[in-house]
Amino acid sequence: MLNLLLSIPLELRLAGYLVIGLSLGAAVNWGIYALAWNARAISPWSAKHADAPARHWFDYLPVVGWFTLRRETPLHGRAFWIRPLLMELGCGVGLAGLYWWETTGHLAPAWASRALALLPATTHAQFLAHLVLIALMLVATFIDFDEQTIPDSVTVPGTLLALLFAVLLPASHLPEAIPGPPPVILNLLLTSPIPWFPALDGWRYVTFGCLIIAVWSFSLIPATATLRYGISKAAIYYAASIRRDFYWPRYALLAVVPMVGIAIVWTLGGPQWEALLSSLFGLAFGGGLVWAVRVVGRISLKREAMGFGDVTLMAMIGAFLGWQSALMVFFLSPAAALVIAVSQYLLTGRKDIAFGPYLCLAALFVIVFWEQVWAVASPYFMLGTMIPLLVGACLLLMMGMLMFWRFFRELVFPEQDASDEEDAS
């Protein structure tokens, strides 16, 4: 199949991916409007608004259809059609550009010159995984822009897809160059840039993998609790809310099925197990890092610092890209925040912005400029067990800075702080 694809001239392949990208943009638009908390009948692929006129076949055409759908302006607002039109156009051009960048040696030109480029099967596997991740991040980003939420219906299937990619296409993980005569290009693993430990093939790590899935599934349960009456009462209320709303069967199934799959892949071993365990630790590290920041922000500022959707989003990114990439995404997100905040203010005048788009833009940057990012960051990952200690120290430093900021704010702007607390409540 791949040989047949490669036999097609590159120009025709790019034209084909342009068309596929336009269709992907239509799917992304459907997800943005259909999976949001307040679903809206804007996409032609959703059920139409009750007051909208009948739709025609040309309304479903990517890009072109939005010019005819302008007739629904009285229902959806002035210029509602411009953003989805640009989304489909951007996905078409972006998908073709991503294919050219990743499969023609441009993702890693220096590595290509030393190792005769990555194998076509590897570059196409990476392209496919990144295509899926970017599409999911686009849906999450624009729902977050619109509603300040990231639905589980985007991140949970996305995380499961990341684990499936690890098993079916272990080569879909980002590449890393191992220096030496001759240099070797491998896929990013749990231990990178250090070689794989044989101990990671033992029973303890399949247990860790299953535990990660169990905690991830359990954390998704939409149960409620309060610490107002103590920890023991909070646990009782939490368990009662799970029983009352009968959430546990679906989330138990969400945990059990992947755990069975993890055990099967572990028995097979090889690249599939290495890639799967790497994705599982990426899931845990990415989600756990943002969860820790969320807790630190809550303790320091006495208010919600970020939503749980940011946790599940980062878990999905970590599952696709690995824990090393998740850490780089997190530290690059402030720069992405500056770009997004300024752009949003200039375009819309809005000053509020969610954290999810920062993470998504930083993840896109890591994917596209992976060679340069890894060249700078890889020496730091040689620190091994020192890395969690450094991350913990950064979290403590962040807590101290946020507490100082809260103290300063309460001292200098007490009225503004009280007003913000009322708005938050």
C-alpha cells in the first residue's frame, strides 16, 4: 500500500492531501459545534436549525458550501461562516504542508543527511499520528475559545487512539538520533535519550501501566465532593455521588478494556510494548503535571487556576508525543500564550483566554520543529531521576510566587480581588 502511494508523483500526493485536508476541516468544524457543551447547528453535518431553510448538496462542499450557508446569518450571527471557512481552508493547506514537511526529510534534515533519512514507513506513521492529534487539538482549542471548556468527548477518545497508535504503529513516536559511527535514528521511548532498560519489560511495569489507566479512568468520573466537613466525609460524599448517578459501570469498562489490552501487548513484548509503555507514561506525566499545577494554583490563589479539561488534554498530548515532549510543551506554553493572547485581543478585544490553546500551539511547535527542540532539550533528559526533583522544585517555586502575588494583590487591590472572587463564585 505504501509503495503504491509513493509511486504517485509528489505533486499529485500533495494535491490529494489538500482535498483530504479540506474534508478533515469539515470534520473539525462538526466537532467544534457538535461536541461543545452548548451544541450549535452551524456545521452542515449537524442537524440543521429548526428555523433554517432546507439544505442542498452544495452546502456540504468544503469551503464553497459556507458561501451558500451565509443565508443562515439571521440564525447564527453576522459573519458566523468566516471562521469555519478559514478552518477548512487552513486544514487543507496545513495537511498538505505537514505531509511535505514530515515525509520528505524536512522534519529532520540534519538527521537525513547522516542516516539517509527515516524509513518511509516511519515518516508516514508519524504523519498519520500527528494528523489525528492536530485535528483533535483543533477541536479542543476552538471549543475552549468559545466556552472555556474542553469536553471529554474529545480528549478521552483521543487518548485511547494514542495508545492504539503506539501498539499498531510503534514507529509513530517522534524520532531521536543516537550519535555514533554510524548514527542511528530510533523512536522516542520512555527512557530516551538513554537506551531502553530490560527491567521495563518486567511485571512491575505492566502493573504500573494498568495503574495509570485505572487512575486516569477514575479521575474522569464526574463525581462531586467537598472538603468542608473533612476528608472522611468528602470520601463518603464522593462515593455516594458515583453510586447515585450510576457512573461507575461505564468508567469501569473504560479501565478494564485497555488494561486487558496492556496485558496482551506486554506478553508479546518488542517495539509494541516499548511504545505502549512510553505512551502510558506520557499520559501519566502530561496529565499529572497539569494536575499538579492546578492543585498548586488552587492552594496558592484560593481559586480555580485551570479546568480539569486542561489535565485530560495534556494527558492526550503526552500519550501521543511522550513524557519528554509533554514537559517541553508545558515549558513552551507561556510563549504560545503570548502569541494567542495578543492575537485574540487584536481580533476580538477579549482579554480572557483558556489554557488549552496554549498547550495545543506549543505541541504543534514541538511537532513541526522537533529536531531543533530535541537537540536543545535532550541533554537535560540525561539527568534521569533528577528530572522529577527539578519539576517538583519548579512547582514549589511556582507556589511561592503565586502566594506572593495573591498577598500583594490583596494588599494593593483589595476591592478588585473581592470583585474577582464574586465573579469566580
